[in-house]
Amino acid sequence: MVICPNCQHKEMSGAIFCSKCGAQLVDMNISTHKIHTAERRAAESITEELKPTAPAAIQSWISLHIIESGQILPLAERAEFTLGRIAEGQPIVPDADLSPYNAYANGVSRLHCAIKLIEGQAYIVDLGSSNGTYLNGTRLTPYTEMPIADGDIVSLGRLKIQLLIAY
């Protein structure tokens, strides 16, 4: 059994990522002990081939640090994400569902905002949300792309999120 360091969710032994919050559970830079025998070189080449690598579909260029809970939500590798909350009977759902983070009570709209990566620059755009999207305390004009950077604080209504961007 493996305990997620981010959300304390219990995972089966051997899990690489948490099924609840997506956090990485193992150090991907695993090193091995050197074998001191005549077959050392052969063993090292086999060890190199067997080193685990993160699946490309799970890597992310951006993660959301939910300030209230301290949880980190890595987003799958895509160039654009919508953020919001899921509501029963809603035909269109956001890519990142913030419902588990008390989104409804904090005024997060169903499709609140989008985060995009365009030619190496990250942008955020409010999608006409009811309670607004704020970037470092400044309310965004709906449907206008604003550049964002690592460490910026975004408020979706009253839900505060720190952006962790790694290009």
C-alpha cells in the first residue's frame, strides 16, 4: 500500500500516480546500486533499460495548487483546459472539475475559465463566469486572453489557485 503525499489517498503498491489527485507517488529519477562483479556492465545496461518513465499522456506543463486545501492538481498534457464544476444534467463538462474543492460554495461557474498554451506562452481567459476570474487580484475582462506565469494566483469566484507552470 502506498500513501499519496499530497492527499493521503491509499493506492496499491506499485502505483506511480495517485488516482484521486494525480500526484506523482514515486521518484522518477530512480537510481540503482552498482553490482561489483565481472558482469557489472551487462547489469548496468539492463538496469538502464528497466528504469521507469512517466507515461507521456500523464505529464503536464501546468498544475493547479488549490490554496485552501494545499492539494496539487496536475493537468494532463494538452494545449488547452477548461476549469469549472460539474453539475447534474450539464451537457458540457469542464476538463478540470473543481467540485471536490468546494467550488459551488466558492462561486465557481460550470465553465468558469480556460487556460491555454499558445506558442510557448500560457494564457487565461474568463468564459463569462458569474463571479469573475481574478489574476493576482485584478478582475479579468470576459473572453479576453491574459498572459499568466508560474506562481500567479488565480481566483475563480472565491476559490484561490496558484498556477505552477513548467515549460
